[in-house]
Amino acid sequence: MSQNAKLTRGSIRGHLVTQTAPMIIGVFAIMSIGLVDAYFIGQLGSAELAAISIVFPISVALASLGVGVMVGINSVVSRALGAGDDERAASRGNFGVAFAVLLGIIIGLLLYAMLDPLFSLMQADDETLPLIRTYMQPFALGFPLQMVIMGINGNLRGQGEARKTSYVSICYAAANWVLDPILITGALGFSGFGIVGAAYATLAGWSIAIVFGFYLLSKTAIPFSPAKVLKADFGPSVKALTSVAGPAAFSNAINPIGLSVLTALVATQGQDAVAGFGAAGRVQSFAVVPLLALSGAIGSIVGQNWGANMPDRSREAMHWAGGFSVIYGLVIAAALVAASGTIAGLFSDDPAVVSEFTAYLRIAAWGYAGYGLLIVSNGALNAVDKAGWALGQSFFRVFMVMLPVAWLLRPSWGSDAIYTAELAANIVGGIVAILIVRRVLHRK
């Protein structure tokens, strides 16, 4: 094994803590952007808040595609380092960054061309569609910038550099914290741009984080090198990367796709329901940050040890990660349900919006433990080149459980049916995921 495969030595529990803790900070920073956006956009009016709520699932789906590429890079780099092949790790890591940029350009242009039909399909009305268009046009054109960040972070994660990954995320978030109030509502004598100001802040944050990310990458064993991209064996590199990145991208995108359908179903209950559902969803995204961080950390630990032919250490990592997911998921659910009314008041003083917000958390929050098991299992499966299994269980969760439950219960339960569907999907999905990952990790 390579001396750079540092996660193949020492305590598994210690590696879980040292890899997850920085990622928690980084993911918290990223998730806080959505909350800050919602806060300042909410000051513009309920129509703007509804517009950004409809946009939210699409932006998450796009980020999920990027996360899939990042996971693919993480997987090929960590396994190569575990196997002692530093040159292959460097070649495929660098190729991954170039691949991410190209994919970002293609997706960004497609999104720009399809904005109106896409959001019309999501039940955006005549009042919110122009606002959505204003926000999404610059966002779509700047999407390749986000993909560059994903490429950088994939290389950092594969090397076990969780702390550096968190630095990139904090840099991006900090830029948004500063720019959001200035560009959205105005400050320091500047009137602001309204909802499109949030998009401008995002693009500026991405640009700053890219510069910082390349600097941090240059201090590692796998710095970015255009020469290595050009020298990479194109066919095997594409195959190795896409065998994980493709299923992982779709696996990560399935949940936001399901969320988009749920948002469209909620939209049939009125604008207040959409606003409450969207705002509560942002709080939920913030609440599950430790689970998201753990799902990212597990990949490099499992991948390096699997590549080094140490499956017992990979299984041990999954056991500890699964236990944490259950305990944390139940504790945070209880806390959010208890404080749901107070939290709702931070986003809106409209009683109807507050009612939907609290109803969502009261029902859906109890599925966080299952959601944690699902995403941590996906992280482990992607790391051992079993991304197809991760994709299959994510597909089952959304299309075999979530959407059918929502569709069947909505006529009699209204918006509560949507929240119940998410709860059912997380509980069933978590159980299925843990059974699958146990079977896969015990084959070796």
C-alpha cells in the first residue's frame, strides 16, 4: 500500500472522527447558504420565497450530480492509494477534474435552454415563473464553476484530506454570507438586485472557492496538473470514473427528483403550502449535516482499506457509522419537533405557512435515522465500486415507496400525505440499505 494511504493505519473510530468532524463544519457551511438565501429572499415577499422553494429541489439535484462526480473521483483515488499505485491515483484524480468541468458545461447549457418547460412542469405559476427564470439563468451558466469545486474536493477526499475539503466549503459559504444581504436586499447605500442577487452571490462564492481549492490541492500528494490530464489513458480513466460517478450521480439525484415531484404535489395545495414545505426542507437539510458529512467520510476510509485488502477495517467503519446514524437521527428529530413553531417564525409570520412548516417537521423528522443509514450505506457501496447497488436502493426508496405513498394518500390527507411519504421512504430505505451493504461488505 502507498504511504499516502494514511487511513489504512490507526484506529477506525479515530479516522471516522477526524474525517467526519471537519466535514460537518464544511457541510454546515454549505447548508447555511440555503438558510441565508431563504431568510433574505423571504424579506422580499411570499412570491419570492415560493419561487426559491420551487428552485430548491432542482439546485439540490444539480449539486447531487456534482457530488456523484466527486464520489467517483474519491473512489478511484482512494482505492488506487490503498493498492499502492500513486501514479494511477494522480492520473485519474486529475482527469476527474477535467471531466467535471466538461460535464458542468453540458448540463449548464441544457438547463438554461429548458428553464421554462422544466419549472412549468413543476407547477410554477405566472407569478413565480418570471422570478425563477431571473434567478436560474445566471445560475445555469455558472454551473461549471460548482463542478470544478466538486472535482477538487473529490481529490482531497480520496487522499483523506477532510480538513482541506472543509476549508474550501467554508470559503464558499463565507463569501455568500457577506454578499447575500448586499446583493439581495441591499446594504451600505446599495439597493440590491432582488432574487437574482442570490444567484450572483453564489457565482462569486464558487469563483473564490475554486482559487482557494486549487491552492490547497497544490499542497497535497496529488496537485492539479494539466500535463497529467493530457497523459491520462482516456478510455480506462473514463470507465473507472464513470463506473462509480454515473450511478452515484443518479443515486444522489434521485432524492431531489423525488423531492421535485413532492413539491409539485404540494403546489396543488396552494402557495402557502409550498412556502412552508420549502422552508422546512431547508431546515431539514441543515439538521442532517452530520449524516451527510459521515456519508462523505466513510467513502475514503472504506475505499482505502478495501483497496489495501483490509475488508475487516471497512466493515468496522460501517458498523460505527450505522450506529451513529440511528442515534443522531432520533435525537435531532425530537429536538426539531419540539422547536418547530419557534423555528417557523424565523421564516414567516403567515399562520398558514407556519402551520405547514410545523406539520412537515412533526411527521418527516422521524425518518432521519433511516435516511442516515441510507446515505452512509451508499457512501460505502460507492467506495468499493458497487455504485449500482447504491443506485438501486435509492431508486427503490423514491419510486417504490415515496411517490406511491404520496400519490395514494394525497386525496384524503392533503399535504400531510407528502410528509408521510417522505417518512415511509426513509424508514424503509434505511432498512433495505443496511441489509444490502452488509451483504456486499461480507463477500470479501
